[in-house]
Amino acid sequence: MLHRLTEAGRILDEAIAQALSWSQGQNSCWIMTEPVEIQRVRTFQSKLSDLCDRIYDRSMILDNELINRRELTSQGVKARRELITAMIEKGDRPRLGLEGYRPEVAMYASVLENSGIHQPIDDDHWEFVAPRENSGLETVWQMIEEFCDQSTEKARSLDQLYVLLEQPPYGVKQGVVPVLLAAVLLRHMDDVGVYQDGTFIPVLGVEHFELLIRYPERFAVKSFAIAGLRSEVFKELESVLKSPNAKTSGDVRNSTLLTVVTPLYQFVKKLPRYTKQTKRISDEGIAVLKILQQTVEPDELLFRDLPQALGLEPITTKRSEKQLNNAKELKGRLVQVLREIYGAYDALLTESRQLIFKAFGVRSEEAKLREDLQVRCRYLVNQCIEPTLKRFMKAVLDSEVGDRQWLESLVMIVADKPAESWTDQDLFCVHDVIVCDNGLRLV
């Protein structure tokens, strides 16, 4: 067998050498649909390089062979893990607290420091930001951001991101992708959520990235668009809160307030009916929802009602250290509460999925629920005469819809109303039906 492989290799080498032989000083080839005569090997190398530049015109430039490769060495894997750990745990510290000349320090310098991705905001605080122009990484950063921003309707699997980055016009090697992805997610922690096996991860940890690197298909991102809310809105919010007495004349003040208030109202308006009426969120979330569903003056909303709903004192026109701290605290709490509110419906679907998983006694992992139920229903659907159960099995066998819509179809049949319109009492009733009613168990 070894001899045959060796001989096959020799024949292949001879064929390539003959096809690209420079002995006659002439070779014909096609480059981008155009015929080209190549007479010297240097000409061939130059043409090949130019072709790669044209195809991968948005590729990154990164001078670090330890991480800029498809498969890292064991030393590279360890260094990347140490770097990501420092990014998550010490992102606000200068140079992530890294010292010395270890491999992870070299990775930090080439990927995060030289590009400007990690830089000081003030004397005591560092943050992750978009790379500088012409840093060599800005095109890949933009692509990752666009991938996250476009994931508004449903979560997008990260293995899709890996494929897109590998293909033209990027051609990114997988070794560096987790580091850049971590930087983007830390930059957008207020408006991009991460899911593992369909379950939302409130706090992204090192253990998640260790699993993500090996199994990106198990993770997905979803943009918490919050109906137009973005970090820029919250920066505007913070600036307004810090100076509530500034720019009080003319339309400038009102325009600034409405820049913050209008997206908040739009956010609540687009929420499912279930989210607007559920009590299965924190008291702060319930209070914020109630306030945002009422029409109030922008000044009163920002400086009095929202702070009180979040357990803070109203913000006055007096500039003091306490007022500045209140403004920062309000911003942080509001972001947290809005994410909780936004995720309430997803949490409902996740709990419903878990109930179905337990009720049907699925022995495989929860991610295989749909596949398991479809196997059962194929044997039973033509034997069933009970109307509700037959509808349920047909919904299970529907392979044309995505996982989210598939799950919504199942729970709508069980509750006889769309999940978006449920009340908390409906959830309790569904729990009783799924868990207790053996008529719905396809065993």
C-alpha cells in the first residue's frame, strides 16, 4: 500500500512538473477568464500572488505565525486560551495584565494592541473597540459585527461565521477567529447575546469559549436590537444623565432626549404580548415595563421614573460625584433590565422545550429533541385518529420551518393559542398538559 502511494505521488509530481515546465520558456494558462502566457517561474509566482490579492481583497494582515494558521500547535492553543481568559477577566486592565514575553503576550501585541482593538479610555480604564483604519484587521472586524447585527430575527450559528470568514473575500485562518470574536462580543456585550444549544448565556465565561473553539456549531449569536437601541443610544443616555441641566433651551435638548426615549418606547411596542404582561421577570423589569407602556414626559421618564423603577434616587440638576455615579449605575441597570425583558419570550420557549423534552422521555441530548420526535411520529401519524394529537404529530414532522417556528407550532397546539399571546397562567396549564396528560406522550 505504501509503495502504491509513493508511486502515485511520483506520477502526480511529474504531471505537475510537465504541466508547469519552464524548459520551453512558454506556458499558457487562464487567469480570471483571460489567457496569459507565462515564460518564467517568477512571473508565475507574481501572477498567482496578484490573483490571490484580487480574490481575497478583504483579507486581514496579521504578522504572527503562532496564531495566524489553520491549526495551532499545542503551545499556540495554550497561549490563545490564556489570552482569551485575560480578555474576559481583565479586559479593563492595561494590556490585560499580561507581562513578560510569553506567547500569549506576543499574540496580544499583534492582534489586540497594534491594531488598537484594546486601548485606554481614560487613565484607569481600558476597553475593546473597533480596530484602527489600515490596521489590517478592520475588514474582518466589520464582517463579524455585520454577522451579529444581521442576527435580529433569530440566532445564527457561529459555524456559519467560520465558513464565511474562510471563504473569499476574507480567507481568514481559524486560529485567530476566537480571539477576534471574543473582542467583538465583549465590545457589544450590551446588544449581542450568545446561545449554547439554544439556551441564552447571561454571562459569557472562559468555559464557554473553550467549548466554542471545538464546537462552534453548538453556539449562536443574536442581536438584541431592542428596536434600534445600540451602545450609541446608551452613551447618549449617559451623557444626558450626567448633565440633566445642560442644553435646556431650544430644540436641542428635546432632540437629545428623544434620541434616547423614542427607541425605548419602540422597544416596548414591538415586544410580544406575553412579555408585556408576564410577572416572571424581576420587580425592576416589571416596573420598567409599566413605565415605558405609559406616555410620560421625556424629562420625567429619564430623570425620575426610570431611576425610581430601578431602585435609584431621581437625578437632579446638581452636579456632584453622587449624581455622576447614579448616571452610570442607571445606565448599567437599565441595560441589564432591558436584556432581561427582551429575553423573557426566549426564556418561555426554552422552558417549553425543556418540558416537552422531559415529558417525552427523550434519551438523547436536548439538541436532538426534534429529530427524536420525528422518528416516533413517522411510525404513528397514519395510525392516529385523535385530532389534537394528529395535528401535533404533523407539526412535529414539518421539516420546512426553522427550530424556533417548529417549537412555537408545537406549544400553540398544546395551549390552543400562540405562545406570544400566553399569560403566565397559560404556561402553568401547558405544564400540566405536557407533564401529566399521557394522551400527548408518544411513547
